[in-house]
Amino acid sequence: MKYPFKIFRKREMHKITCSECDKEAEVPFRQKRGLQVYCQECFIKKSMQRKKEEKHKEEEEGINEEKT
């Protein structure tokens, strides 16, 4: 019998030091050299900041299109 959902096994957690706040945290993947890794709190902050920047950029592009 097949189930309509996947059964997930518990993921192995890896300790990291947040690139933003230097706090120790655990993530479900191994950190690759040279790549920044964030704790959950900083990841959310960065994500919100990126969304605001994208929205602002879209608004500016809309204004520039209206002028031409």
C-alpha cells in the first residue's frame, strides 16, 4: 500500500556559527567552505530585508516605466 505522503526520517543536525551574529546554532545541512550560514533568527531578518529591497526595486521600475 502506498501512502500519499512521504515519511521523513529525522535529519542530522550540524553545528554552525552564524555569519551575522556569531551565535552558535544547528542547521540540517553541512556548511560549505566560503558560504555564509545564518541562525534561524538572522536568516529571517535577511529574508525580510531582501523582500523589502525587491519590492522597492519593483516600485522604482514601475515609476521609471510611467515616465517614458
